Amino acid sequence: MKNIVFVHGMFQNPKSWVEWIKYFEAKGYNCIAPAYPSHDGEPRELRKNIPSALSSLTLDAVVDSITKEISKLDEKPVVIGHSMGGLITQILTNRGLVKAGICVDSAPPAGVISFKWSFLKSNLPVVNPFKGNAPCVMSKDHFHYAFCNVMTKEESDKAYDDFVTPESRNIPRSVMKDGKIDFKKSHPPLLMIAGSDDNIIPQSLVETNFRKYFNKSSKTELKVFPGRSHFICGQKGWEEVAEYIAGWVSNLN
């Protein structure tokens, strides 16, 4: 049986993958969705009782925790990661730990940046050095702008209530140190997906990230979905994205 590992992004936890797990399990895959350290639990409860360990959590620690989960599997998995989970997927793919990687609205690796206003507006409040190491609790208004800008405020608020967790500011801050990719190195097949209307990870940033890969012996592909926000894995029409990924994975063999 083939394994799929789902890696959530920041301000989310494995609950964000529940419908995707059902979708891929119905296709015969063995699916797991490990949580980042200090991200386990019901999002509403995590917001009420913010784990103190989030203050020091870094990207490297998260990658190590996901790597340990992968090492327990009987064979290399396909890894599907969203946002910061997409960058983690790039790192795991670069290290040859996966059969294939799918990066959905991936956070950029070290050295890949955007000066688009929506990217800066969405991300700067999280990495703000004047906030110290206190965990970040995103407001509903900011979540609507950064994640759910193509959805109604009512839809966005419901998604917030159901899925949003408090987050470590030191995960994105540590990308320059822990998020390096050797773009020249050969790697397993890699699919990068962008949402055309994503504010926090603009389509142009995903395209820049994609163009960094130039090893001719390795398969790297890009797919853009129109009308999708950063909440691409949860907004209406997520099944179309999942179906495209399922088809791409089935054609690997």
C-alpha cells in the first residue's frame, strides 16, 4: 500500500487535512498527517490554552519531527504539504526522503522572496521582531485577508473557528537558516501548486520558487489554480485540487 504524508502549514494542524485523508484513503492510500510539535489538539482549545513551547519552536525542529514520522513507514511516502508544509516538503524532497513531493502554495525557501504588498502585509505581523518570542494568535480579520480573501467573511470566520491554531513566530524567522534548498541537486518528482488569488503566498512567488529548480534529470512541474486563495485546501472546490494531485501521483509509476 502506498503512503501519503500530509504536512500542514502555519496556523493550522492535522485537522485541516481530514477531508483530504478521507479522499485519498478511498483511493487505497495509507495516509498520516503528523502535527508540528505543540500543535496537537482541537484548534479552539489550543487558542484558549496556548502551548508555551511555541515560543521557541523553529523550522528545523518541525522538519526533524516530520522526518521521524516518515522513518517509521515501510517505504518512502508521497508528501503533500501546504504553505510552510510546502517548504518542509521541498526540504524532504531535496534530502531524498520521499517518493515525490507536492507543494501547495508553498512558503519560499531561504533566498526566495517577494516584494508584493499582499505578501508583506500578510507576513510581517508574524515575524515582527518587536513582538519578541510570544506565540502569534492571528485575528479573524487578518486570517480573512491572508488566507480566505476570495471567501465571504462569514465563510472565513467559520474556517477560523474550526481550524486556526496559535503559532510560533520563530518558524518563519528561522527559514533563512533552516530553509535552504540545493536547487542544483537531483531530486524525486516535485509538483508545485499555486492559487491565482493567494495573498500570503502570491502566484508570482510560487513561480519564482519553481524556476529555481533547474536540474534537467529531475521532474519539476507547476500547476496554477484560478480563483484560489491560500485556503485552497479547504475552500469550495478543494476536490478539484485533490483530483489533480491524485492523477499526478498515479502517473508517477
